[in-house]
Amino acid sequence: MTQKDRHIILLVEDNADDVELTRRAFEKSNIANELVVARDGQEALDYLLVTGAYAGRDPMVMPAVVLLDLKLPKINGLEVLRHVRTDARTKRLPVVILTTSTEDKDVIGSYDLGANIFIRKPVDFAQFLDAARQLGLYWLVLNEPPPANGGKR
């Protein structure tokens, strides 16, 4: 199975209710992609950089998109994004900030660090369902990701 066939979604979220809400919204939107959940910023970096508990996973299999909350334990979302953008293996990964933050500094900081999109999590399930459907359509169907090897042959 190739990287393109897998289309893993990495959800970086510490709130169990939001994880379940995301799973339900993806199921209702017929997004059947594998959802890997990291519960804090350190776990997200371990997964992406193939370290710690994830040292044994296939480093060639990267998520199609990262859904990143900002308010995380251990390492906050902006620091995760900073690490992602400075590492050659992950610098081109699509990162969607999906957060309840309404602070302008979080929006500006996210874009300054290279976020692809900043979305405030809708509180209403119907709105969240619509957002999940649109995210899935764009990032998993329409978007053309960069080559896994960075374009090198």
C-alpha cells in the first residue's frame, strides 16, 4: 500500500469529547480514513518524527493532513507547528489548526509559523459536521500533496 492509498489523518487533541466528536463527524461524512490521535504535543511530535513510542513505525508513512489543536499539554500547538515546519521530513505537511481559541495572537502566530488553515471549532455538531465534511473533501480528495520524497528521484 502506498502513502497515497492510506491518507492517514493525524488529530492532535487532548479533549476526549472533541476526539469523539471528530470521529463521529468523519463517520457521518463518510470519511473512512485512518484517524491517528495524539493526546498532547509531545506525542504528536513523536508520531511525526518517528521517536519515542512511535520509533518503530514506518517513517515513510506520513499523514495526509494534521488537525492540530493549540491548547495542548506538554508542548502547545504553536510549538508543535514550529517543530513541524523546521524539520525536513514534515515541513510540507498540511497542517490545519482546529481550535476553540478566539485570540488574534493565535491566528497570527499560526499563520506566521506556516499553518495552512485556521478553523475555529464550531460548538454546534451540525456545524462541526459540515466543517469535517469540507475538510475531508479538500484535504483528502482535492488537494495534491507534495511527493513523499520531496520531489527527488
